[in-house]
Amino acid sequence: MQGWRLNMEDSHVANVKFMGTQNKALFGVFDGHGGREVAIFCQNHYEEILEKEKQMEDQGQQQEWLRTSFLNVDVEIRKKEG
């Protein structure tokens, strides 16, 4: 039972009207491997971080949009630590 924990550390987001439109949805599960605090941070802030770079999605760069958003989560978490 490697990695087994007494409590679930995952969090999630489910938004069927992502960016205020009915033709976009956002569903995500954030695992707690970085700790419960990181999973909760992602639950509370990932949407706004993703929306900051929405021009990439508008330009058809979905893969880069997601990659950049994950890197930006790291940047924002590090700001909170300091």
C-alpha cells in the first residue's frame, strides 16, 4: 500500500460554464501528492490562472495553453510561500 494515506488529499473542480460560456467546461482532479494545500490551491485558483492566458486557446494553441497554465500554478504557489 505504497503512498496510502488515512485521508483523501485530492481536490477537484467542475465548471460546466467555464469562462462564462455554455460551450466550454472545465473538469479537473488535483492529486494530493504535493500535499493537501497544493491540491486545494489548485481547486481555488486554477480557473483564474487558466483564464489569464485564454488568448492561447483563442489562437488554437490548446496544448501550449494548458502547459503554460500548469507552469503558472507553480509560479503562483511559490509567490504564496514567500
